[in-house]
Amino acid sequence: MTNRRDFLKQAAAGVAALSMGDFAFAALPRQARVIGANDTVRLGVVGVNSRGRALAQNFAKMPLCEVTSLCDCDLKALESCQAVVEEVTGKRPRGVQDYRKMLEDKELDGIVIAMPDHWHATAAIMAMRAGKHVYLEKPTSHNPAENEMLLKAERKYSKSVVTVGTQRRSWPNCVAAIEELKSGAIGEVHYAKSWYSAARKSIGVGKVVPVPEHFNWDFWQGPAKRGPVYKDNLIHYNWHWFWHWGTGEALNNGTHFVDLLRWGMDLRYPTKVTSVGGRYHYTDDDWETPDTQLISFQFGDEAYISWEGRSCNNTIVDGSSSGVAFYGSNGLSLYMDGGNSYQIRDVKGKVVKDVQSQLTFTEGDRFNPSGKLDSFHFQNWLDVIRGKASTLNAPLEEGCISTQLMQLGNIAQRVGRSLDIDPETGRIVDDPLAMSFWAREYEPGWAPKI
């Protein structure tokens, strides 16, 4: 087991390695192992404090799948997750604090990425370069430029099977609901809405404190430009609400629901994006991103969709604290809550079809909200890796488009005006100020390399 003394040595070595440039990629194996239909897939999970811990635990329960390696900047989180996997499997996975060390493991077939948003694209590209398959949690990236990098990397390293953690694309009743829509069950759909509400508390005003001994602050920052100092209200969750590392509630939860809207209506990039809202609750704290936000997307004359986010007011909408609603041309509407169920209602709101699920989704559980439901999504990725299936339920391109829509919403919010978008490329049209948010500045030596 890694002890604190070893951790401090590894942390120091990791910082020193930065001067080598390009993450020493020349040393990484780039050829993926050929996996047969009945072979065990060996995985490494990176970022295992919260969502990553649930992913490690749930992947470890999958047949013909073994979690052999874990990585986290926090020694306590790493050791806790090692214990969880060991309890499930009887085997203690290897633990490392430096992601590059994980990628050097020639026995690993795939990487499950659950790091903070500012790491997602860089970590996925590194894994593809190292010849690994990738399960990438949403959002796919921190900014739109990184979506373009990811898709370019996927084309270059085409042997890597890359899927995105928009897991509702594999939940059985969500799939059935989308099939109902596409069969014309409620007529043509030109407008749909989505929403997410919570009752998050103030994060307060952080104090500058020494970095805990068990935590590698430098590697946690990774590709993000150095600048903000370590405060006691940042790690492990509140980074979501700081623009430097996070992407706000729009990407934290909104991505899931706008992805459902796009999927159900066969939409790609919009022609116009608008966002209104702000930070209205607990305004004397450090929270930077909106806690109340309404983003709307116009798709020419074809369609219009929206997402409403309320981080600090969990009043329900149409019977659910999160979900989507599609409005049909024949007066019927289809509602999907945040879980694995849906309803069709008539013009007076009467339920004419109600499809429920015994597999539950626990709203507000940031650790493991969807339990057994996610196994459907995991199995699809593993089946494609083994050659038992040919189509991913959540391919990288779809994840990048849904992510980018929400990023465009945040950019519209920050510049204070609507954005005109090229529907073919998803790029902002004739707006230099808005385009200044398209990409980010990286810490020297940490920029993604394709």
C-alpha cells in the first residue's frame, strides 16, 4: 500500500517531470491489446473521490471486467477507493497519484476518466495516445476548443473505443421513450424543455490554507494555468462553481438533459444561443458561475429547446426536480424525469401512458445516483471493445455536441448577449469577444497534444 512518505516522493517527482515537456509520451505504449469476445477487460479509473469511486465500484461488478488500477491526487480518496474495490472483488487494485504512471501500464485496456472538468479532454487525449480505450465522464471538456481536439484525436487514434458518460442513452425506459418520440407517438416535436433543480448551500468565503500533506495540488491543477491559490472551500466538489476549473450547473447537470432533448429531436448544432440568469443566492460567497440560469437554443425554423437550472431552489417542475418535456403537434406531451421512467400526457395533463422502473435513480446523490442502471451503459462500451457490438450508445461526437451547447450557453451568459452559431460547425459567428472564451490558456508543458 502506498504510504504518505512514498506519496510525497511521487508528488515531488511528478512536479520535476513537468520540465521534460509533452508528458514524456515517447515512453507510453501506443498499441491497444487485441481483446476477444470472452476476454476480461482490464481498467484503470482516474479521479476516484466521488463519482469515480462509484464508477470503480460498479465496473468492478461487471462480468469479464477487472479494475486493476486507480489514480487520484488525494491519497485518502485513493486508499478509500482501493478498499471499496477490494471489498467487491477480493483484490486490491494498484494505486498511483500520477496519471502518467497509470498510462504506462501495458496491461490496462481502458481508462475511466472522472477527474474535474478541466482535466477531461487532456486526460482522454493522453489515454488515446497511449493506446487505451476511454470512458469519459461528461462534460467532455472544459471549453469548445477541447471538443475539437478530442474529435481530432479520436480520428487519429481510431483503434481506441471512446464513449461518454451520458448514461441515460442506455437506460432501458429512456431508450423506449426516445423510440416513442421517433415513431411519432406525440406527433411532430418542435419545442422541448429541460430542467434541473437542487438545494445547494453557500460555499462561503474560502481561507487560504496550507495544502494538505495527502493532496497533490499541483497535479490536481494539471493543464489549468496556475494562478488561483489553494483555499479550504475548493476541494473536492466546489471547484464546479469556479470558471477556472469548472463549468457550472449547466455542464454539471444540464448536459445530461440537453443531451436527451437533442437525441429525441435529432438535433445537432443550433443557429442561436441565449442565456439569462446569475448568482442570486448567497452572493457574499466565492461561487462564480450562475446558480439560476435559463439557456435557450434556436435551430433555425426547425426547433427550439431550453434548459432551466436552479442550483439553490429545488421547487419541482411538472412533478419532478429534474427532467425533460417534449411537446407534440397532436396535443400530447412526453415527460421523462431524471430517472428511468416516462409518461405521455394529453392536452389537459391527463396521463395516458405511464412507464415506471424498478431500477431507481436517487436524486441529489452525487456519489452513485443511478446504481444498477449504469451497468447497461458500461456493458455497451465493453461489448464494443470486445467486438460483440458495433455501435456505441453514447459516441464521443454526440457527447461533444451536447457539451458544446452548454458551453455556448455559458459564453452567452458571460458576454451578456445572444450568440449566432454556424449550425454546421458549432462555431460562434462574428463575435470576437465571445470567441475569447472558446479556448483556454494552459500551464506550460500541460497543453493537450494530439
